[in-house]
Amino acid sequence: MSIVCVGELLIDFISQDIGNNIANSNIFLKKAGGAPANVSAVLSRLGQEALFCGKVGTDPFGDFLEKSLLKHMVNTSLLIKDKNVATTLAFVSLENDGQRDFSFVRGADANLEFSELNKKELEKANVFHFGSATGFLNGSLKECYRLLLEKALKENKFISFDPNYRSAFWKDKEELFIEEILYFIKHADFLKLSDEEFEIICKTDDVKKGLAYLHKLGAKLIAITMGSKGTCISNGNEIAMIESIKVEAIDTTGAGDAFVGAVLHHFLVNKLNLKDFNLVKDCVREANKIAALVCTKLGAMEALDVI
């Protein structure tokens, strides 16, 4: 079985001047990033055939990102290089109050077009994971995202969806964000949400009420990651809370992506037969362990060396 992960691949420049915002930071560490790319790397590290589908520039950053994927044995046959637009960059710093200061320079990831993709490679995949933070922003990626979902549905693929809400992208536009993602929720065989995303989408902190709403929309299996509280899972008939794993966290960036990749790995190992809720709980329990390990190293993709 194989899985296609669709969306952005970018450079994360992480400030080493802890306590300063980006304007006052002088030293940045270059890391490979992008939620769906992280998921594909986790899957490959765990032994699955994972393909990353997205676009970078034909520049040194794009070369670095391609090499980063290949290091983790990700299939890059669906990675497109843009000759005219530079690779997307993100700058992140951690301020004294724990808040992240974020600046985003969007580039090539926005320009992915459905017509550029190798359709035969897409047809071979069993699972499509849509987990792009930039997939609903302006640009041809947005249309490509929807066309890939339509293709996956037509071919009866397993659909995984993580909205990857970023407040920096959707400030004062939360209703638009919700409107954009509803169609993906409707068709999700597996829906992963953070507790923040859950409350934004469901407009409630009542877990049972919110889960009922999401299942009514069409989502089949739902996981809500709640940090140290654990992970809540529901199949529409049963709900369970799976405990989190305690570690000395250095960097939580990419933990959610590691969780998704690990869950999908265990689903694939079990041939996507998820009717047994005890089996699902075991899959989520194992995924929580992987997500916790990733938090013990700096950099979402480089942290995968612990797997």
C-alpha cells in the first residue's frame, strides 16, 4: 500500500535568540518543514511507501528540501520544481511569554497545478492525506487540492484530513476557514484535529456535542489531540481517551504531523480495516508514543531520527 501527502514543503527558519521576536532576532537555524511533508517523512521512516505531492523553487532551498525528503526515503516523483518562483519560507521565534512570532514568505508551494502531476503515480496510491496549512489560501494549490480530493473520491481512496489551522493565516477570517474545510471533513475517513481546531470548527468545548456534529457532517473516524491530556478518538458509536506520553519536550513543532503519520502507518499495517475500535485505540496509543519522541529534538523533520 502507498500514500500520497499533498501540500506545502518549505524552509523553517527558527530563531535561536530565545525570548526575542523576529525583528530582534539575529540568528536563525534552517530546517525542513511543511505539515504534509513531515507526515510523508514519518510514514517512510516507519516503512511505508509515501509520496510527497507539492512544489518548491529551483533554488538552493528547493534542493535542500528535496534532499531532506530523499534522506527519509520519501518518493519525490510528485515533487514539482518551479523555475519562476522561489521556495516558500517561514520564520519563527519563541518569545518570553511562550507565544510564537511568525512571518511567512509564500512562494512556489502556492503554484502547484493538477495538470503538472503524474496521474499514474496518483492512481497507484491507496491513501490520500490532505494536511496542508496553505492548501486553502489563494493560489492554484487550492484548486489542485480540491481536484485531487475529487480524484481520490472517484477512485474510492481512503481520505485522511488534518485542517492544520494557523491563526497567522486566518486572523479575523475563521468563518472563511471553516467554510473552506467543510467539504474535506464531509469526506474524511480519518479526521485529525487539535483541541483548538475542534473548538473553532464546532464552536463548543463540549466534546460529545462537537463529535456528534463532525460525524453528522460525514467524518468517519475522528482524533482530537489534546496535548498532555491525551487524544480523544471517536468512530460515531464509541468514544475513548488515549493517554499521552510524558517526555522532556524541546520542540513540539511537527508533533501533530508525527501523530498523523504514525496513525496512518498503523492503519495501513492493518489494511485500513478500522471497524474494530480496540484496534483503533491501539493504533492511536502507538502514534502517541511517536509524537512524544519527536518532541525531544529540534526541527520537525530532523527530529525523525529518533524513530
